[in-house]
Amino acid sequence: MEALDALFNRVSVPRLVAPAPTAEQRQALFRAALRAPDHGQLRPWRFLTVEGEARQRMGELFAEALNIADADASPEALNKARGMPLRAPLLVVVIACVQVHPKVPESEQVIAAGCAAHGMLLAAHAQGIGAVWRTGDMAYDAHVAKGLGLSADERIVAYLYLGTPERELRRAPELAAEDFVRVWNG
Ligand SMILES: Cc1cc2nc3c(=O)[nH]c(=O)nc-3n(C[C@H](O)[C@H](O)[C@H](O)COP(=O)(O)O)c2cc1C
């Protein structure tokens, strides 16, 4: 697939089924991630893959986190949290690993990790893999961070859900560049 075609037409795919991306496809996903622009070449990212029964354990972690955050959480809400990681055969947790640096502030390191996530979405689309970037409360929860083994300097940037699209992809919305672009002449 042409690069511009992937850039213009990538869409999120919320409904994902098995099979998960193959080993070869995953290599291409991570290779694309690692080409993210990266001030200082800090490589401020790491990735966790979660699949099979580990998704159930992640769901339990989410439910525990919700219970800690809200002792009155309803059984429905807890079940919803439990089911979240089951929405795709493969999850990739994109983690920004922030270091103190004289020239590269935290925001730039998180952006670089976000670019890595976007690279994975584009590489997924180019290979016919469905993918969607999600965050939500579980991306910013201390209990989840601990359960996933994050250090104090790490942030969850994305839960990428990946798999086979259940149905035909929707068409990408076409926005007019002129609505967002102005010439600045000083
Ligand atoms: C940082 C970030 C976090 C996001 N978190 C969520 C989320 O938690 N739930 C969700 O439905 N979409 C989330 N999205 C948006 C979707 O990934 C997607 O981009 C959006 O639905 C638009 O669809 P499109 O990518 O096909 O244009 C997030 C996007 C970004 C960049």
C-alpha cells in the first residue's frame, strides 16, 4: 500500500475478531513504531503485548482499579471494565518512558511515544489489520500502572486494540485542509 493511501484512509476499527496479527505482521508494526520522530533519540517508549488469557487478567486488574476508585461501582460497571480487554485478540500497551533531560521535556517524550502508537496504527492499516487507539480512566490509574509494572517515570499513552476487522471499514471522513490552515506572514 502507498504511504499516502495509508495516511489518507486509515480509520479506527472498534469491532475486532481473531485472528490476531501474525508474528511477521507484528514485526512490521513494531518496526513502524520505532521510526517515530524522537528528539534526542531517547527511544522513550516500550510496549507490552497482551493476548489470550492475559486479557482476562488485565480485565480483572481493570475491575479492581474501578473498585478502588469507586467502592460503589455497580456490578454492571465492574463487568464492563472486566470485558474491556476482550474486545480484540491482541492489545499493545504503548508506554512512554520519561527521563529527565536538559533539552527534551516530558511533553516531547510523550509525543514521541504517541507518534510510535500512530506508526503502529498506520502499519496495521497498511497490512489489513484492524486497530483502534483507546485510553480512558484505565490509562491513568495508579493501580493499573502498578499491575502492568510501570515505574514512576512511565505513562500509558495508548491501549492499541488489534485484530481482524469484523466488518467492512468505514470511509475516512474528508476534512478540508483550508479550515485548519492559515498563512502567517508576520
Ligand atoms: C490519545 C487518544 C486517546 C483515545 N482514547 C479513546 C478512547 O478511550 N475511546 C475511544 O472510543 N476513542 C479514543 N480515541 C479516538 C479513537 O482512537 C479514534 O481516533 C476516533 O474514534 C476517530 O476515529 P478515526 O481514527 O477512524 O478517525 C483516542 C484517540 C487518541 C489519539
